[in-house]
Amino acid sequence: MTSTLADTVSSLMGRARDDLAELVSFRSIADPDEAPPEECAKAAQWVVDAFTDAGIQDVRTYTTSDGSDAVAGYTPGPPGTPTVLLYSHYDVQPPLGDDEWTSPVWELTERDGRWYGRGAADCKGNVIMHLTALRALRERDGGFPCGIKIICEGSEEQGTGGLEEFVPPNADLLRADTILVVDVGNFAVGVPTLTTTLRGMSIVDVRLRALSSAVHSGMFGGPAPDPIAGLIAMLASLTDADGNVTVDGVDATQTWPGSGYDPDAFRADATVRDGVGLIGSGSVADHLWARPAVTVLGIDAPRMVGATASIQPTAGARVSLRVPPGMDAEKAQEALVAHLRARVPWNLQCELTPAGVGQPFAGSLDGPGFDALKASMEEAFGGAELVTVGEGGSIPLCNVLHQTFPQAEIMLFGVEEPKCLIHAPNESVDPGEIERIALAEALFLQRYGATFKA
């Protein structure tokens, strides 16, 4: 059975490449300042047509609160079988400069065994993976072994919450026994991986005001307070000399119980330059998946090019505090605000504004869905043992799904891996990952459906 299904998936990879090339060609950035809205509309219609062709019924678009279109559909399974919801998204990140790309951004290009193009992995590669798995089951078995629902988001990369707001009032449309959130990937190429935790995030904007206007640094420098220097001092208080988080009231001593992350592999994956040290005490996995992390996302200050000999009147920064499962993101945000407020120097005027919050998430590690997915992933990857990792990023939708469907098993996997360089120039996908993950998903649907049959 397995070899036949594997052969079927393999035979569909040519079509998978053609489909991915077509889907990548749409500039589906859910931001009208970056791309025309009709590009997202064309991508959404392509997804509707593709899943309809793959055998999903009543596939159509649903406009969400942020104006984006989500695509949903449902094909019931044989009597007595469960229902699985398959998630992905068709919107993508901006290219971050066409001149940074070795090949055209919106043209799928094969190079050194990988397929390059914006969205090739995140997350259009996962859309194609779903289609390949469903087509393989239809071609081999004539149908699906359980109920299949699909939901494909149109604004995930913007973080505007359209689908999160759509889920609760449309629970019946999306209700399922197991939910596969396919927007992550493997620890490395060829290593079957299940992502079991997601860090939450708390964002705070800080703005310091000292002067009514910029003034000459030679005439007034010294007594006049410099808000940029004050901001630097405040930001420096968020970590110690080793890089450990030191936000008052935030625990930064947790340890990661799952698979480790070799420091040399992390350095390569994170493109850390030779000679530059990693930060924090403890293991890479501890800091990446189990502990909070502070990042300064942006600073309002003059650029070096064109800077004048002036003391600036104001300065600002956006600070992100990632928090692990077991930590409340809203309380962490309150702690970050209090920490910064207590360290404002020179009685500068300070505004601290919460700018976003998302709770951490822990996925399923037991149940019939987990058992079926573990066996299927290991089989599809030639007997390699499944590893479990955390994800330093956040997917707020996971918490909404858990709150709306508390009895459902929710699991995260996908075709992405470190070499994909998602969100960066020269994004790519390994076609072997698409093939193996598609086989794993098809095997999972077979196993999971059979588990519930009378």
C-alpha cells in the first residue's frame, strides 16, 4: 500500500511544480501599498479552482473583517469517519527588494535542486502539498478516507486578524476532529518534524521626548538631554551582558525538554557571521523555544547618511518580547511596560503604548490524530524518527482554533525548513520536502480515517 501511494505522489510532482509556478506568479501580498489587491483576488480564485479540481466540494471565498478572502470547502467522509481540517495561506511577504534576488521574485526558478520564488515555501508550497496529497488519494482510492475541510487564509503575513475573527462565528464551517496547521516545517531537510509549541509575543512602542526642536549639539550638548542616548540606556536594561532577558517579573530560566538544536547548525541556519557569538546562558533550544526573547524591531532616529550635528527632540523604538508556553503574554506585556517606565532617565517625557499581543500555544502530543501523524511522518521519511521542536514565532490563529474547538487535536508541520529562507530574499523550497510531506499527509488521512471505522 505504502509504495503504491508513494509512487502516486511521486508521479504528481511534475504537476506540483507547474501548479506552484502558477501560484507563485501571483503577487499576493495582502497590502495595497505593496501590490494591487487584484493579485490576491486572482490567487484566491486559483486556490478555489485547484481544491475544487482536487475533489473538495463547495469551495468558495469568504471575505473576512480585514478585507481579505479566505477559501474554505468541505467533502464529507464515509460514515463513521472523522473530519480533518487542512490549513494553509496563499498570501506572501513582500520581496524586500527585487535586486536582492538571484532569480525573478515571481517566477519559480529551479537552481541546485531547489525551487526559488516568493512563497515557494511559505506558504504556497504547503498549499501545493495539500493538493498533491488529496490528488494522490483520489487517484489511488477514488476518494477520501475521511471528511476533509480546507481553510486557506489570505492575510496571514499581515497579522491583521481577519481569519482569527472569522473562526468563532463560523465554527460549524470549520469544525473538525483534528486540525493540521501546515505553516511550519522540518528541523532540517529529510528530518520529519512536528512543531509542538509556539512562543507568544508582546509588543510595546516607547517614545521619548526631550526638546521642542532639534538643537545644535555643539552649542547645547552636555546639559541638554539626548533622547536617543536615553532610549539606548532603557533598551540596554532589557538583557544582561550575556544576552539573557532581565525584564522585571519575567522568568527567563526555563529549559526545553524536547529535541536539542546543535549550536553550529543554528549558526548556519541563522546566518550568524564567523566569530560572532551566540547569546544567553544555557542551550540554544532553551533560548529559542522555552524562554522569553527580547528584540528591538525598529528605532526612530536619524540615519547616519545625512545626519547633522544636532540633538534630536524625540526618539522611539518598537520592542518585541516573545514568551514561551506557560507564560501569559498580556502579563508579560504589562511587565515590559513597567520595566521600561521604571528606567526612563532624566525625567524625559515618555509614552509607552502596547502595540500587539498574542498568546503562546502548545499543540497535541497524544491522541489518535497524533499517533497516526507520527507513524505516517516516520513512514514517509523512510523510517526516520519523528522529532519534536518548538517554534520561536507566533501563529495567533492556533489559540483561536483551540478556544473554538477545545476537543480537536491541533498539530503543526509543513514543507518549510531553515534553507528555505522564508521572509527573506531568495526564498526556496526543496521539492523532496513537498513530496515527502504530501505522502505523510496522505498516509495520515488513510490511517486516521481507518482508526474510526466501525
